[in-house]
Amino acid sequence: MFDKIRPLIFKLDPELAHTLAIKALKTNLFLKQKISEDTHLKSELFGREIKNPIGIAAGFDKDAEVYNSLFNLGFGFVEVGTVTPLKQYGNKKPRVFRLENDKALINRLGFNNSGSDVVSDRIKKNKPIGILGVNIGPNWDSKDKVGDYLIGFNKFYNLADYITINISSPNTENLRDFHKLDELGNLLDKIFAEKKKLNSGIPIALKVSPDLDNATVKDISKILIEFKVNALIVSNTTDQNRDNLKDHQKFQKGGLSGKPLNDISNKLINNFFKNLNGQTKIIGVGGVDSGETAYKKFLSGANFVQLYTGMVFRGPKIAIKINEELKKILKEKKIKNYSDIIGKL
């Protein structure tokens, strides 16, 4: 069905198409998918068993409207957000661009969301049926970005199954300054002090940029190990890497996601894998759209993967398709569980 209507969907503005997809999921237009349990894909995320390691990345369900519908589409875990303390519109439209020739998107949304009060109320009223992560960030005009992260943490620490600290969007001015050693150390020090104060055991993930050099990877790895951060999400969108793209919209300002990010994120995942020595789990993002691309993420060192742009191009059944394709690869290679190949590049 999706393959037949995709040409019509692709005639729509990408942000409008996304809004319609959210509405369709809210009305349960997509039937619950039958998920065949298989030992090849079972895993444990933050101490809880999941049926498969395929998650949906933050950015799709920004306002926590359809996370249970996404679980019903076969995703092993779901991350909502990015959520800021106060509601914000984001950047001016148009701000999402579909690069069909490259199977990619460029967005400069700018953390558009309904704010932490609205999102937290939604989660309270609609109990998640699977592992739910909440991705938090600061408002664009905040004079105290660290304070904004603390507000987000306090709003969601007792509602989410994990919280992601997003320091990596290219669309919020100076946000990526938190990749610097001193600033990241200060941010995590405040977050973990708040966690201790609240006597909370909630797992913490950090989401980083794909545009990092080796020295920064080493610095971030040391901090992650020092603070015992539970997971690293590699990576967000890139505001670089345009030269080899084919689509005429390749020079639009914003973050590039999808197929062109695949190899870039795999190299960065492997770099972090070597530096973290298994002390922090890695969630691989960027170009995941098939069993083969997920398989290569695991080989590079990812313990789990997330996707967003892949669903734009392959449709709502993508999680099920990836699960089946991945199982086939593992069976053909006589691998009992995907975890056996992590980092075996």
C-alpha cells in the first residue's frame, strides 16, 4: 500500500506529510503489526527485555502523541522529543526538505514542540506499553541552557524509562558547545547531582553530533565513563557532508539525515566503541533503513539502533521489515543473537 501511495505523499510538503502521518497514527489507521518473537533479536535495554533492538529516534513523535501506536508498528523502543521547558514554534517554514535522489532529509526545525507541561501531561494520561525515552533540550532563547536541561529532567525523570540529553542539534545556536570538555562536564555534573538529589535511578543517554574529530571523541568518552552515563546516541544530523549529494536541495541550511549519514555514523560508532571499552551502551543512528544497514551498525559497535528518515522512504512497516531482514542475515550466518556481532567489524 505504501509503495503505491508514496508518489502522492512525496508531492506534499514534507512537514505536512509528517503531520498527516501523526494524525493517521492517532486515529489507528495503521493496524497493529504481528511481531514474531525470535531469540535472534531479543535483548535487554536499561534492565528491561525488548523484543528487538530497533527504535524510533527523537524527532518523529516530538510531542509524545503516538508512541504507543509506534510500539504497535513493531519498534522495540521509542524516543519522543526533543522537548523544551516552554512551548516554541521553531524556525520559519519551509524548514524540512526531502532529497529523494539521496534518500535523505534536511531539516532546520529548531526544536518545535508543545513544551514540557503539555508533553508530561500526555505521558501521564497515556501509559507507555513499551520502553519510552524522552529527549530534552533548551529553549532557543534561554539564557541558562543548563537550567533548561534540569527543568526537563525534573519533568520527566519519573515518567520516562530513560532521558536523553540532546547537545547535538545543528539548528539551535551554540548548542553544540556542550561537546567541549568543560561545558559537557559541567552539564553532566549538574544532571547527575539532580538525579542523586531526587534519589532517581533513571538511565541517562547523551546524543552527540556526527561532526566530531578524534580528540573530541576521546574527551567525550572519558566523561561518559567518569559519570557512568548509561548510553550514547551516535548520532544526530550533520550540517556538513554535502559534496557527494545529488539532489538540487542539498545546500539547504539545516541537519542532513538518512542514507548519506550511514557510513559517517558507522565510523563514529566504531571510534566511540573502541574508546568506551564496553562501559557505555551505544545506540546507532543515521541511515538505518534495512536489515543490512542495521547489521553494519551492530558490527561497528552499536548495541541498539534508531531510525526516522528510513520510515519516510520505506513506510510504516519498516520496523517489521528490518526485523525480518535482520533475522534472515543472522540465520544465514548462523549467528544465535545479534549481540554476538557487536563491534566485530
